[in-house]
Amino acid sequence: FEAPLCGAELLFDGIKKHQVTLPCQPEPWDIRNLLKWIKQNLLKERPELFIQGDTVRPGILVLINDADWELMGELDYKLQDQDNVVFISTLHGG
């Protein structure tokens, strides 16, 4: 899957777009497991600005193949090969 991080790239060593192949596991990957994997493997600093509990922090929009993740099942969405998951931060400094 591909994961552009619009506005959140500073938390990921300044890298805006990640194209990753997730490791095989017995159960299909869902967004909940993807977020755990991102936290362990890609997130470089201040995870509290991206993750809250087992989901994204309020103010971060998640799009799956250009559709709002709320329409796709949010954390329970089962990832498919070639899915495009985009995280857009709407949080701004003052």
C-alpha cells in the first residue's frame, strides 16, 4: 500500500510518501493493525501527534483509495493489494 502523509511528514523523518509491503500474517491486514505497524516501523518522533489509543488522533483525516475511511469501515477496513491510504493532518500551529 502507499501512505502519503500530508502535513504529518515531520513525524516521519520528513518523508511525505511511503510505499510499503506489509509482512505476511495469518489474518488479513486491517487499518487497526496498519496503524500499529506504522507506529512501530515508520513513526520517528512524537507518536502522540499521530496516534491516540489504537486510532489516529482527532484532526487527522484518513482516506482509503480517495474515499473517507468512515465510509469504508474505519479501523476494521481490510487492506487490499495496491490500496492507497492517505493521512492528512488538519492540525495547525498557532
